[in-house]
Amino acid sequence: MTIGFILNGEDVTADTDAASRLVDILRNTFALSGTKASCCSGNCGVCSVIFNGYVAKACLIPAFKISEREIITIEGFSQTDEYQDIIRAFTEAEIESCGFCGTGKILATEVLLSRNHRPSREEILAGFNGIRCRCTDPDRLVHMVMTAIEYRRQRIYGRSS
């Protein structure tokens, strides 16, 4: 079957089996290796993508569900100013990703901030619920998100809050 969708801002098509998973299509058809297959059961968040504006696990999304949808991978998101704000905040908060959870944390931060410009501590921590991470202290995650908010505000408005 041929499936059309938007991938990192571009209209694309993939010839695939309806039962194929999005993670496999991204890796095998489009050579996007930032979306990794790990647990293949939706428990870890390593395969996170932004799917129609929400963080989703690409290992759980069958090919037939991506038709006419928008998918943003870490490769696509890394080309944005918003990504730079988040990476800068990661550095300031001294968060070094283990390589397992980094993509999920970055994309979860973007989705959270795109929906809530002033999240509370509880909302920030809830935004990372689906990402299994043992390498980052929750207080550092909260600090990182608050710092990313400030960087974004400075970039957009030319000043801090």
C-alpha cells in the first residue's frame, strides 16, 4: 500500500505493508535513525516522535494510521530555533542524555511548551510521563524546562520575563 503523510514539513509517500510500524518506516524507508526501536511495546519512549502535535511512540503506530498525518522526528525538529532553545537549556541544566531517552525528552519538552507557555512543576513532570528515564533528576528536568521557556521568550520577545 502507498501511504501519503507529512514528514518533517514535507509531503512524502511510503510504499509499505499496512501492518508495518511507523518506527520501521522512518528508519528503513527514510533513513531517519533518530527514532529508535527498543522495547517495541511503548514502554520506554526511545521511539518518540511528534504525531499531529502530540508526543507519540512510533513503535505503536501502524502504517495505516499515518495516512494524511503530520510527523516530526528529532531530525526535523533539530532544524528549528525551538530545538536550539531546548538544547541550550539542557546544557545549562547540566543534563547529559544517556542516548536512550534524549530524543523523547527533547520532543516532550517541545510539545509541552507549544501547549503551555507557563507550566507548573506538576505539569512539567507529567509531560515526561511516557519517557522512561533514569539518567536525569526530576528537579533538573523542571529547571531545564523553565530555562527553555526563558530562552524562547528572549528569542521571541527580546527580553526575559
